[in-house]
Amino acid sequence: MLQTARSFKGMVVAPHRLAAEAGLSVLREGGNAIEAMIAAASTIAVVYPHMNGLGGDGFWLIGRAGTPPIGIQGCGRAALGVDRAWFATQGLTRIPTRGPLSAVTVAGTVAGWDRANYLSRTQFGGRLPLSRLLQDAIHYAWEGVAVTDSLHINAAKKLAELRDVPGFADLYLVDGAPVPVGYRLRQQKLADTLTRLSQTDFSDFYRGELARSMASDLEKVGSPLRLEDFQRHEAVEVRPLSIEVAGHTVYNLPPPTQGLASLLILALYARRPAAAADSADHLHRLVEATKAAFRVRNAHVTDPDYMTSDPLDFLRDAEITRMAGTMSDERAAPWPDPPRPGDTVWLAATDHRGLSVSFIQSIYWEFGSGVVLPGTGITWQNRGMSFDLDPSGINAYEPGRLPFHTIQPALAELSDGRLMAYGTMGGEGQPQTQAAVFTRHVLHGQDLQASVTAPRWLLGRTWGEESTNLKIENRFDPAVIDTLKARGHDVQVVGAFEEFMGHAGAIVRHPDGLLEGACDPRSDGAVAAR
């Protein structure tokens, strides 16, 4: 059984142990939490390539107790050169889920690394060169990494839809079959890409030789992305959303992420918290809060330049009260509403000075578009498939528009001075798992690791499935499941530790410097501490 990890000098949590160790090695050399996160993020892009990578997007929350955190929005916009009518000329009524025509948005995560590194150097005393921060990632890309069960299983499940996508077979298949567990996966083109970034700087990804290579390869395979799309891209600092929950201040990212939904779930639950964690009331009230929050998200959240509502309006006390009044403690509200799937990795780092980072990066679905660029070895995201080709849709495709994002890291300053960085991967499940971990640990006093290990639930669609019912891991008390069914929930009991429930984790820093960390047994992760 996993136990809560504790230390004082620094800590990194990641869903693959090599990424956590890469971040910790930077902390040992005097690097700060941002530098540790760049090392961990670049490493996990190599060792968990089906979940994330340089061809995806990323978001940051960076802060210390006592001051509001800084948000970084590292997400790419839609291709400038095509509009909805262009897709119609391709015979499409919706953007494909896979292949070159799903690779329609710029990858923003590297720009996010760049912006974070700038903040590290100008505000937080960062001093380590990029050659050091990318060292572990380059090593594992060149020397190889052992294929995980997660990579093999997902490649096998998605083989039929990805086999013929340009570049996929070259990287993820061996003799026509998915890479086997334990296979030494070498990514030497990606190693060259990371090496070039370490020798130049991250801007080469958007305005240098790497940008020209990627734009050329994307055009050759049929993506509408062009060099101009890369050259105009930049990551931006954003003001995080926040709300008070039972005396604690919780932060998350603004649109185009679903961070608003995450905050609403906690605020609604705190109006009528259950008597005990993992009781029928605990699950029921969080599920009903999820439905209410998702209805707001689905109706309003998109590229902020296209929103007609201010996200802050939904976080006002009167609106929370109104929404809470629509929720029943005894009966489940009708469901589903339109689901929004996704896939990603979440990581956290805290240094001995108290600087904490909650970070998430994604290529959207597992393997993203499936396109692997021959010149750079980068697997490109399919985030653009979340756009709607119906002009009346809340997330209608427009040239240069930001897509809706399921990914959003969380940070909370607790009333006793602790700072909690927490999050998970899992698309629709991200706000729900964040709520599970926060309510268990903060509101109900559960041990940190226990709050992550405990059985979870997910309302909505999982990877590659159309069902939108309430999936519950079978480790819950049968009486809890029976009570939920009696209240009208469409319950599907699933396995004990399902990967689609997400790879969650957390780091909590106490005022005296004590660090507590937890990682998810559903992942290949670890808490690395010193």
C-alpha cells in the first residue's frame, strides 16, 4: 500500500517515475520548482509519449503561499489559412478525430516552457541552462525507455484507427504490432529536436529551423498548419480564477480551459458537504455539482475572445446559491449533456523555498492526431477536433481561434497556511477527480495518499467509449452503490483501479516547510523527494 511521502527540501510528483526523478535531480542541483518542472515535463514527453509531448499544449500555475499564483496559457490556435468552408470542400461535416486533418492547431506547450523559464530567471532566481534542464529528456529519447503497460495497451486499443496515420507505425509499431511492454523505445529524431532546443532556445520551435521543418512536414501530410501559424504563436500570462471554499482559496485556469467547472463543483459541494468522505451523500452531491457545473461549462466556456459571459459572474455568491438550489440531495438530475473527452499528464513540483508549480500538458486523445513528424519525431495533437463546424456551436471553428481545453491544473491556499498543488489527467474526469482529492483531504481530513488511492468515479464518456453514465470503481462499499442507484443514478461498476479514472497526484506544503506528496497507483508514477 502506498503511503504519503514526506520531506522538507523539495518534491516532484509525476505519472512516470523517470520524470519525477528528472525534476528532483534539478532540485538537488539548486534549481527552483519551475526549472524542475521543465526537466520533468520534457522528460515525460519522452517516456509517456502516448499521453503528452512537444506537439501538444500546456498550462501552468506558479505560486507561493500568501500571494496569488501566476497562470501561463500555453495553448495553440487554429490554422489561419482555412475556415469552415474549407473543411466542407474536403467533404467533411466535422473535423476528423485522427490524422492530418485533426492536426489543425499549433502546439503551445514549448512556448509555455519558454514563458515559465523567463519567469524563473527574472522573478525566482533561476540559473540553470536549458542544456541541463533538457538533459534527462535527451538521454531517454536517445538511449531509449522501457515501454509501459499503458503505452502498449493504448496502442493496441487504437491500432485500427491509427495504423495508417502518417508516421505512427514508424514509432509505435514493431513488425506491424504495437510496441510490446518492456521494449526499448528509442526516439532519436526527438532527441535531435530536444538537443537543438537546448543549444539554441525554445523560440526555435516557433521561429527557427525547427519551425520550418515542422511546418513543411505538416503541409506534406495534409495538415492546414503553416509556418505563419508557428511564427505568430506565443504563450501568455493569465490571471487565474479563484473562489473561496469553506475558508480555503482555490485557484484554477480561466477559459478556454474548464477550470471554471472545477471551481464550481467545489463551491457547490461546500454549500452542503457530506458528513463523511466516500459515503453515498459525498458521491451524490459531487456528481450533482458536476452536472450543474458542466452545464455552465458547455453553454459558455470557449475562447475568451468569443465569450459573451464573464466567467467571474458564475463564481459570485448569488449565482452559487442559485445553482445550489437546483440540486437535489435525494434524486439524480437527468443526464447526459454533451461530453468532452481528453487525455493528458499532470505534474507538480515544490522547492525548499516554498515555490510550487501545478502543471499539465496534453496531446488531447491518446497519441493525439497520430501524426508523427519525420523531421523532428514529434507526435502532433488532435485538440482541434474539439471545434464544431456548425457556426452556431459554442466552440465553432474560426481561423486563429483557441480551442476549448479540458486540461487545467489546480492550486489551493488552505486556511491554515498550507499550499496544495493537485491535479490529474482524464478529460471529463479532471474536475471530478480534483474535487474527489480536495474534498477527501481538505474538507474531510483524509490522508493525502489515501485521498488519491481511494476508489473514484467518473460521470461522462471515457476514452473511446460513447457511454455517458456514472462509472464507479468496484472498491466502493456495495451499500453506497445501491444507494446511488436508488437515487436515480445510471451506475456502471468498473474495475478496481481503472486508468481512465485518471492519474492524479498532489503536493502539500506546510508553513513549517514540511512537504507531503501523493501519486496515483493507476499510473507509472512516483513521488520523488529530498
